[in-house]
Amino acid sequence: MKLDRTFYLNENVVQLAKTFIGKLLVTNFNGFITSGIITETEAYSNINDKACHANNHKKTNRNANMFLNGGHAYVYLCYGIHPLFNIVTNKENIPDAILIRAIKPYMGIEKMKERKNITNIEKKNIAEGPGNITKLLGITCNHNGIDLLKEQIWVEDIGFEYDKSKLSIGPRIGVDYAGEDALLPYRFKIENKEINL
DNA sequence: CGTACGATCTGCT
DNA sequence: GCAGATCGTACGA
């Protein structure tokens, strides 16, 4: 079932990032449904996290949607090419967000191949990397700020469980500029082979 | 206004 | 392993 608002209002974004592992991320654009089990997440926590776009109370046009109530999307363009998809959490005006870095494709795999422009070649790890999953799921910067309780993008708990001892925890990727905060263990990952539906 | 750069990916070496 | 792609945003002049 679709996660409700209270799930997203959790005040501990790091714990919540871990909880999103194993949940199903679904998009429904123009009647095409694609979805995947979330296999990798990163937490970005509020104003004291130097890796967070809202660190030091920074609020700009780009990151304004991080300040929305929990359960909205924060999508921004990275390196001029890749839309990155984040789930906003916590109460309004508290800029916590969870970056979705990888999924295991579940529904609409043919549509994903089409979006990725793949014909025959089955590439490994096609759904790993935050820029890849937005492409597969059809998420663009136009979806910045949309409500995850509505009908375009949402997250479901399908009752799937995995072996928690196989969850790996480590520092976030690509945030070297964040000084000591680059070392925080805010990244969570489960291998695809641990996902057996 | 000008400019430097990023929560990245791909393809080629 | 490394460079190139590619552009909105942030920030200083």
C-alpha cells in the first residue's frame, strides 16, 4: 500500500533513509507505470549537514522544495544533464531529503528499456546511479515539488523483507567538498541479489 | 553580468 | 582510468 503522510514526517531522516530500502518506488506518467524496489539511498539532513543543499540555512530557488512538508519530491539538475530525485521528509520548513541512488526494476521494464534506448543489450547495473533511475522511471525536473501522495510518483510498502544483516552502510558519494560531513554514514545499500520477490 | 562548478554517466583507452 | 558532455545555479564584480 501507498505510504501515507505520517511516514514521511518522521524526524529522523537517517533512520528513514534506511527504512526506504526495500520499498517500491512507482511512477505513472501518461498511463505508463514503471516501478522498482529501492536498493540504495542517501540521507541529507537539515541545516547542519555541509553536504546538504540547505546547509547553513541556505534557501534558494533551486532547493526551495526541500522545505516543503514531508512527502514531496525534490528534483534538481546535476552536472547539466542528470535530474536527481529526492524524497523530502520531516515537517514543513525542515529541509531533510533522501536521495534515491538505485532501484531493482519491477514493473514496466519494457518501458524502461525504451526510455534508456536499449534494444537487445541487457546491461548489468542499469538501474544503479541516481541519474539512471530518473531516466528509467521517466522523472524530470518538471516533477520538482510534486506531492508523493498523488498519482504521478509514489512509494509503496509491498510487504517485502530482506536480510537486514546484508545492508551496507557507508559515506555518501560525491560529496568530498563537505569536509568532515563527507564521512557521515548516511548511505544505505542492499545488493540486487538480496532482493528476491 | 561573467564565470566556475556540480549529490553524474558514458564511452573510449 | 579518464575526459567530455552540458546547463542551471550560485555567487562575486
